[in-house]
Amino acid sequence: MSTVAEAKPKWALVVHGGAGVIERKDLKPEQEKAYREAMARVAETGAEVLRKGGSALDAIEASIHLLEDDPLFNAGRGAVFTAEGKNELDSSIMDGSNLKAGAVAGVTTIKHPISLARAVMEKSPHVFLIGEGAETFAQTQDLERVDPSYFFTERRWQSLERELKRQGLPAPARPAGAPQASAGTIDLAHDEDGGRNADLMDLHKKFGTVGVVALDSRGNVAAGTSTGGTTAKRWGRVGDSPIIGAGTYASNTSCAVSATGTGEYFIRLTVAREVCALVEHKGMSLQAAADQVIQKNLTALKGDGGVIAVAPNGEMAWSYNTSGMYRAKIADGQPLTVGIYKDEP
Ligand code: ASP
């Protein structure tokens, strides 16, 4: 006989805010608190949409907006810089009910790239638009545009300067419209402690991508991902986040997945689709499939990062091979769980 605990939740939602070298000793209490609060707020926002009977896509878009607005994360405001000193944003979304998908790469004036990805999916005949073309398409849509300097944060700019120095590359001029550098700039992740924290930020400079997967009360799953990519990226580099099958995938026949980590490995392993394929074709549980791809396949390739996933039966999972991943999950009848480190549930 089924118990309440075993009952399939009507809806479920999982969030990530990036995976990387994140250890207890490295985060100051106020930083840890800020990340935990952000994860909780975002999960609650998505849950509220689902509780009211909203769609998985709406829940994903609403929660990713918050993450794109929050400078703690490498998406929207707070995105990392390219070697040329620009913020080039990538995002994708997929609807598991019909396998429709939308993605954008290298956009520079869209406040919420996840909404542009959704517009590509719903209002264009295409799946993936890049750079200028994506911006031109955006002009035909009712989307908030911003000056590129909106995305500027001191913390990410300093990470860029350090990374370029490390690589022996010249530092670009501060972008037009960016605030003046000031000695008193207070930044949650800035190096008030004599550089130790700056080194830490460099360690996980590649991380902070955001993603949300959701199951709605109609039984549909969906996934969305948004990122600034990797610090000091060059030559129009695009990672896995906007690539359907690599950073994002959703199908009602298996599951919905959003990934974070060094994108090159995730592209080569088609990580998101691979998790779903193991569920669909091998009948694996969601957790076993996510662990297979991250702990075994990704690790064997020496890649780093993680995934979050949800299945139409309400199963939720996460798996990462880094020391931490900012994450949260919540489902109908199940409490909110927020985690950062490996030793948390
Ligand atoms: N996957 C992203 C990329 O490679 C970065 C990240 O998740 O941290 O662009």
C-alpha cells in the first residue's frame, strides 16, 4: 500500500547556481548565508508558480529571472567577462512535453537571456540563434533590453584581470559605462581578506552558471540554463549551457536536466541528453543515471561539474564531482532543501 511519503508529488523543482571548488573553509558566513538565501528564494519563487498550477516553463523562467538579476551568479548581471572585456550571455530552455527548444549564445543587451531563449522556442521557427542575429530577433520581441554595462560587476572584472595576467594576455580597457574603480568597493566575494578570497574566486571562476528543472501539475517536465560562460573566454567560445543535449535537455519520456561545469566536457559527452537516455533506454533511476554520467563518464574524461534533474514521476536528483554545488530542491508535500557542500543531503 502506498504511503503519503511514497505518493508521487504533483510538482517538483530543482535549482542550481553553479558547481565548483566550494568548501566550508572558503566561504565566509555572510557569503554562505547570501548563497543559501538566494537558492531558497529562487526555489520558493518557482514552487509558487507550480503550486498555483502554472507550467514548468513559467516556473523555470520566473526562477531564472531572479538568478539572472543576482550578481552572485554567473548569469545576467554578474556574468563573467570575455578576454575583450565583454559580457556575452548564453541560455537555453526545453519543453519536455513536445521537445520544443530555444537557445541563444553571445547576446550582450538582453536583461534576461532565458526569456530570449524561450522567445526563440515559441516565436521563431528556429532552435538556436547567436550574436547579432539573436539581438535582431530580440528587437521584434517584447523583452527588456539594457546597456551592456548593466552586466558589469567589480568582482568579475577583477577576476578577468587576474586571469588575463595569469595567461600573459593584455587587460582590456574598463568597459564604457562601467562604474569607476574605487578602493572602497565592497563586494561579497571581493578580496577584503588580502587576496585569499580572490584566489578562491579564481579557483571557481568558471562556475556560477544557473539552471532550473521542473515538473508541473500537468505532468510536463522542462529545463532551463543561463550563463556568462567562462572567464576570459576568447574567439566567440560557446560552452554547453545553450546547447540542447549538452547543458539542457527535457523529455516527458525520461527527464529534464540542467548542467553546470567546464562546458567543453559536457558538450563532448552530451551530458544532459545522456542522463535522459539512460533513464529512457536502460530504465535507470534518475539518481543512478545522473551519477553514471557525472561520477563515472565525466570524471573519466577529467571533466568537472554537475547536473540537476527531475522526472515525470516526481523523482529529483543532483550529482556533481566538484567539492560543492549551489543547489535547492522542493516538491509538493516535500520541504525545501538547500545545499552547498558535499556532506549535505
Ligand atoms: N557550463 C558553463 C560553460 O562552460 C560554465 C559553468 O557552468 O560554470 O559555459
